[in-house]
Amino acid sequence: MRGRIESGQLLTIAPVEPDEIKIDDVVFVKWKGNYILHLVKDIQGDNILVGNNLGKENGWATLDDVCGKVTEVSD
């Protein structure tokens, strides 16, 4: 998430309802057996396209895979 969240910054991640997730939110998502922070690039039905802040798209996840949303970033 370089450029939006830098190494060493403290994050606050809060639970989020699926219908509250928006494009450009940074979400904590279960991804291929691990957990990652990624940007929401697109939303189609119950699926979100996740990617990084440098323009790369990683793929689709379900809204059920979203564990939380970044609500604050501080040093």
C-alpha cells in the first residue's frame, strides 16, 4: 500500500458491513489462505476486485472475505 500507507505506520481496522464497502476503501481481506491489506478497485454484486496502490489488480474476492476496513492511519 506504499504511497497511501507506509511501513511503520499504525492502522486502525474496524469491522465493516458488506453494503458499506466502497471503491478506494482499504480493506483487510482474507486472500488465498492469508490476510492482506488492499484497495477495493471495483465492486460487482457480492464480489470485490482488490489491488494495490500502484495500479496492480490482484483479483476478485467475496464481500464475505473482508474482515475489516482501515479507518485511520497515523505515524
